[in-house]
Amino acid sequence: MWKITPLHVGTLDTIMSSVIMKHGVKSNPGELTQLYHFAWLLEDEERGRKILVDTGGDDNLERNSRLHNPIRRDEGKHVIEMLARHGVKPEQLDAIIITHLHWDHAQAILDLPRDLPVYVQREELHFALDPYPTDRKYYEADAKDQVPYYLQCYHQYKLVDGDVEIEPGLSVVHLPGHSNGSQGVVVDTKDGRFVIAGDMINIRANWEQRMPGGIYNDIRRYFDSFAKLEKLEKEGAVILPSHDRWVLDTYPVIG
């Protein structure tokens, strides 16, 4: 059985219409909101395994705020420092799973050991190599100052196709819609089954209203992914959003 510890690695200022699709939303889609950025530490103490799901961004907050949205990080909240708070050194990690390759979920791969296997959907990598014009900034595809971060760790990728068991009690499920290769991570704990949904579910309202996020590239596949999550929920799984403070308030540690 696994234990899940969400790691708060940054806070980003944005508008609600980037978090939840404006169609049918009762709140003002232009209102400002704050998104928590998470990495997720998974530990199977019996088997001595430690896996990180997503990494957050790197420490160049000025650059990230300029290229994306204003982001801040309290001192000591880089992913490596957050791991240390829980007694984990980067070299103790066994693998990384990335829900999708957007900068705020994958950029800090480059700050972690460069021999770690990184599990990502093959379709996500293919899309990142040639994203739609509206998606290019999320992958920093047009950045002039460096090779895109997701190419610098190319040698680490363990590409998966669709729904795949990674280890006992730990699997990934393909959840396209936010990006072509978005995936969720299904984790069995002593408290039950949980799904780290990635940006398929930004905040609880996305799930409660069955309302896609404001950033999506295939609305039909998005609703197909909703149906997939609904099946998992009916089987007893708890769906965890990727950017909601509610996670820390409700599930500071799972399992």
C-alpha cells in the first residue's frame, strides 16, 4: 500500500476562466484566483519505494512569471526542499510520473537526479513536440533562451501508451482533453483508492460541475475522460484536483 503526501511547491495568480471553462459558470470568469502547485510524494514503505508525481516549476520565478503567470514560492518550497521536509533525499527517489508536460508540472525534472526514469504518455511527448499554436507557451516551445525543458530530459523518458500498471497498487490512466497525453495516477492506499487527476481537474468545481478547465484542446475527449473518472469514483476512488488548496486542508497525508 502507498502513502500520498501532497507537496505545495508554489502559488500562481490567474483568472478563473483559465481554471474552469467560462460556459455556464455562475462566478465571474474574469475574477482573479490563486492556484496551488503540487508535487506528490508516493511512498510504499513495505517495498521501500518512493515515487514523485509531477515536480512543479524550477526556481527561476522571474522568468516563469514573465513567460506564464505571476508565481511566487515561499522560502523552502522548491520540490527538493519539500522532499527534505519529509525526510526524502532526491537520490532516494525511484521514479517520476508526470501527469503532462506543461511547465508547472514538469519543469523541475531538471533539478532532480538525471538518471531517474520519467513516466509520461507517448501521445503527450508527441504533442509537446508540435503543439497547437494556442498550447505552445505551456510547453515553452517558442522560448529563445534555452532548449525546452522537456527535451533536456528526453533520455529519462519511459513512454507509456494508455492505461498501464507502473508498480503494484500504482497505475496511470490516460485522461486526454486538457492536453492530448494527460494522464491520471491511480494509487491504492490503506485509506482507499485515490486518483491524482492532473489538470483534467484543476479545482473541485471542475469535478463537481463536470465543467472542463479553461485550458483544453479537445472538448469531446475531455468529456470522455470525465466518464472514465466517474467510473473510477463509482468503484470507490477519490478524485484529487491538481491546483486546489482543498487538497492540503482535507488530505495533508493519505494512507
